[in-house]
Amino acid sequence: MTISKIGEGIANGKIILLGEHSVVYHQPSIAIPFPAVQIKTTVASQTGKTKIDCDFYHGLIEEMPELLESLKETIRVCLERLEQTKTPLHLTIESSIPAERGMGSSAAVAVATTRALFDYFDTPLSQKELLEIVDISEKIAHGNPSGLDALMTSSSIPYYYIKGEPFQPINLHLNAWLIVADTGITGQTKEAVTSVAKKLNGPDQDQYKIKIDELGVLALQGKIALEKNQPLLLGKQMTMVHQLLQQLDVSNQTLDLLVQIALQNEALGAKLTGGGRGGCMIALAKDEKTAQKISHALKEAGAKKTWLYEMRDPDEE
Ligand code: MEV
């Protein structure tokens, strides 16, 4: 086997347009890759023991803190599958995806690292195997992952996704702009996912099951809005999703404030994105000028960072 001196793997951020949390319960969801933020893992040869350099830790892999357990497990599983558990390596992870902000950083680091390790050992990696490995790591990070983050951080096109079913590419025909705003507050995906699970097993479970079903219907309808260039409808659906997520107790005051500010500044709709209780929110705008105005208002209201994303109809020049 030829071993390349450097292995490289890249993964992008992701934005969930519709369906976070309900996707865990096999309801439809829609997400887009968000390449404005990325993670790159590089693997090189090393003498002695395997070591890692990333934003949160520099040192031996065997001494990695518990916080990075899911990454450690990704590396362990990959090396086991590659039959290279005894080969010392030097892994370097560079990331522009803010951690725990609903942009899929935990899945992205697993995707980039898996790709880099397979690349280093010159071994082909199918999308199926990649998703299997990332799922193991995401189970540690999130408890009960839907698989959506793993799919989206490893993809370059938007998908309609139902857990356990084949994922469907979306034929995006929408002329609108998306504004992504970071609250600067660390999200709590694991806690939020656990809290929704408790509600669905608690005394008011029927009431919460209805909300999960409603989120699924909105994602199903959102697919049509995206494919038929109906930004007004998509905006309304996004705001309705935010209200349902509030009722599931996965929003927080800052997210609610930023959603309200976006709506007061001509957003067609706005919602939290990802696990919630911090992290990022998104807003939809009819054109670039309005998107700039919303972005400015969100920053004035305390958003730490914003990104603009043109969701242009690919058929239009
Ligand atoms: C987290 O980005 C999205 C959730 O729906 C969890 C999951 O899909 O695994 C909250």
C-alpha cells in the first residue's frame, strides 16, 4: 500500500432550514451546506505517540480531555477500520466553524478527520462508511443523532432528509437571501435533545407529539416553497417553526430577541437553527439590500457575527 505523506479532509458547516429536533423522530427536514465556514484536518507521520493540535487541545491523543471524547472515538474507529491502530500520527485540525453554534461543528470535525485519515492511508471511503463512522461519534456528542448533521457537513447540495430513509437532493429554485447570525452563546444540543425526549415521554406527551408532527408538516411544505420559488411562504413557515421550537423549550431569550429584530426589519421569516438554547438563528430576506439591513440590525441587537447567503435559482443568470 502506498502511504501519502499528508492526508487531508475537509467538511463544511450546515444550516437547518426546517425540521431540527423533529428530524430525530423521523419527521422530514431540510438543510443546506454552509461552506462559508469549514473544518480542515491534516494527518502527517509522527514518531513516538499520536498527537493532536486543535483549538481546544494540543497534546497526546491518549490524554485528550473528556470534552473531546467524540473526536477521540472517531480517530479510534477510523484507525481500527484501517487496521492502523499502532501507527503514530500527527493530526492538525483547523476550524472556522464556531463550536456548538448549531452549524454542525461536532459532525464536521468527525467528517474532516475521517476523510483525512482515510486519505492518509490511501484507502477509498464511501459516503455510507463515512456516515456510519460519524454516527458513532455523534452518538457521544448528542446522544440520539438523526444523522442530518453528518449528511450535511459532508455534502455540497441541499437535502430533504428523513431519518432512516434515502436522502433526497432538493431542486432549489428560490430567489432570496439567507442571513445567519451567531448569538455568541454556546448552544446545548445534547441537553435540548434530551429535554425534548423527556417531554415526549412525559405526562403531556400527546401535546408535544402534535408539535413534532406539525414541524414535520412544515418541512414537507417547505420543500415545495423551495422548489417553486415561494420565499414569502418559506418565510412564514420558518417563523412558525420558531414558535413551535419555543414551545418545545429549545429557544432562549437571545434567539427570540434576534428573531423578533429580524421580523421588525422586513425579514420574510426567522427562526433558530440547529440544536438551540444558544447558537445561531437564520432569517430570510427578499433581496440583498434587505439582507444587509437585517444583518446590520441583528449586529446592533448583539449578534456576534452574521453571514449572508444568496439562495439563487440556479436556472437564472
Ligand atoms: C442539531 O444540529 C440538529 C438536531 O435536530 C439533532 C439531530 O438532528 O441530531 C437538534
